[in-house]
Amino acid sequence: MGTPESSREPCPDRILDDVGGAFAMGAVGGSAYHLIRGIYNSPGGARLSGGVQALRMSGPRSGGSFSVWGGLYSTFDCALVYARQKEDPWNSILSGAATGGFLSLRQGLGASARSALVGGVLLAMIEGVGIMLNKVQSTAHNEQFMEDHAATSLPYGMGQISGQSVPVPETSSSSSGSVSWFGSLFKKKKETEDHHSESRTHILESFDAPPVPTYEFK
Amino acid sequence: MAINRSSDHESDENTRLYHPYQNYQVPIKSQYLYKLPTSPEFLFTEESLKQRRSWGENLTFYTGTGYLAGSVAGASAGIFSGIKSFENGDTTKLKINRILNSSGQAGRTWGNRVGIVGLIYAGIESGVVAVTDKDDVWTSVVAGLGTGAVFRAARGVRSAAVAGAFGGIAAGAVVAGKQVFKRYAHI
């Protein structure tokens, strides 16, 4: 749907978050890897000092290369969110490809295209796994949601927040639980086109202040 | 206070503390839609001192800020050193390559260096807060001291001690400066 993704930080802050997270992951993981490798490869008697030296030389470097990837990736992601005004898996795939291509731009156009392809395929695989996990979770979540909904929703469900897309309490959301994964994938796509005028906002909320809710009854 | 608050928060949904992302999964449950928080985020200043970033957010914030600042500063210093290294008879392509090479190398080096400093600082600060359960100027001073000492540990005890003293003083100065700034410059 057209909702901005709220499981992560809103957009400009996401860049800082991703840079920091990627650097920390790369530095810690790379340090452990290079420490063990250094200990293994050093001559007997100098194993610990060799390991520590390898760690000091290569730990920050692996952190840096991770964070270059993370930072460029989320910068492209945010640029695409702003340009396309929606957040979907294509953003991630395209920004993965753009990152891969940009990083090897100085090796020539051929190498750039090749690594853009690698980046896009990598991110497509990651997104695919994420979507599958999401489907599995949301089938369980949806049943509970419908139960809650039936119990309490009528007084609340009448109002609509203007400018913010709210999951419309309609019966079609429950049907996605019973269809197969691929079926619901295609179905969802058609559904978003139907609700375009409702679910697509003029400017995404992550770039300006949250809308003021109105309590008008329809 | 923390224990008290969490139990309050569990029992009374209407007067919970303000938290922008609470109950905000993408299928927003309709029962949460109009239950907007009515209390301010912090009533007392002690509360706002107590509630700080989690260790993961702390880590990403310091590391990311350090890496970005270091690599931007290094890259812009590298542009100037690249321009300085021009020689007579360089073609435009050679000039561009000189600038790209030197700014890329300086940016990478400084980004990695400052990013590691941020990583060590965040780790030590979170550790100190977890152990002492306090967050004041002395936490930052201890974290800065530890960061300097760890960062220069391989150069010998003397260098580590000097760097630790420098880091402690710098961190304390930054925190003190921030408080002075907050008091006298109203933004």
C-alpha cells in the first residue's frame, strides 16, 4: 500500500542510522574475523600480537566498506522515495543496483553495469525473503486483527484521517489470508491501483509534519 | 522511577507517555487510532535525564555521526591536497583523477578513524551507564578517557595515558559547553 514504512526511521534520519549500523556491524564482525585469521596465520610465539595487529589494520577498513554501502544505499533509497512518492520493494532493488553501479563507476561502464546487476539481484533476494516472512506473519496477525476489529471498531472506524492512509476496514483484507502467496501478491497489486486516490498521499509524511486528524463523520 | 513508570504504562493506556512510534505497525489497529496520548512527554527534567537512547540507538548514532563527519571532513581536505598536487602539463582527466584519488583516500582514512572512535565511545558510555545507572558529565568524561586510552593503546602506555586524558577533557568540555549553550543561547 502507499503507507510510508514505519518500522524504520523516517527518511532523512535513516541515512545516519544505516551508516552507523553498517559501520558497527562491519567493524565488529570484521574485527572478530581478522583477529581469528591473524592468530591462525601468525607464526608461533607471536600469535596474539599478530592477531591484534591484523585486527587493528583491517577492522576499521571492513567497517568503512560496510558503511559506504549502507550509506549510499539508504541515500539512494530516500531519493527514490522522494522521486516516486511511494515505498515499495522496487525502491530497495533499484537503490541496491544504483549503489553497486556507483561504487564501481571508476572501473568503467562495463564493470559498473556488472556490479549494478549484482547489487540489484542481491537486494531483490533480500526483499523477496522479507516479503515471504511478512506474509507468514501477517496471516497470523490478520486473524487477530479481524477479531479485535469486530469487537471494538465501530465507533472508531467512522472517522478518517485526511491525508494519511488508513487501512480501510473492508472485507478484502481478510481474504488475503486464504489465498496463496503468489495469488495475494498479484491481488494486492491490483488493489492498490483501485485505491489509488485514497491511499496515495500528495507528499509522503516522512518529509513533513504529520497531518492533523479531523474528527468529521463521513 | 523506571519500574514505577513501566507498571503505570502497562495498567493505564489513556495516560501513557508520549512515544511517536508506539502502536504504529502498518495495519494500524483501529482501537489505537484515536487513543492519542494526553500527557506530555516529560513532566520533570529528571525524567528526561533518566530516559535516554537505548544502547543500539546510541551505537548507531555516535558511529554514524562520527563516520559521516570524518569522511566529509577528510574528503574535503583531500580535494585541497589534490588541487595542490597539480603539476604543469596535467590534462583535465589527470587533474580530475588526482582530486578523486586524494579525496577518496583521505575521506576513507578519516571516516574509518573517527567512526571507530565513535564506536568505542558509544560502547564504553553504554557500559558505564549500565554499571553505574547514572548519566551525567562524569559518564561522558569516563567514556572519553576510556576511548582515548583504547584508541592509542597500541602505541604504549604513555601515549595511551596522554590520549585518555585528552579524550576525557574533550568529552567533559563538550558536555559542559552544551549545557552552557543551552542556558545562555535560547533557540
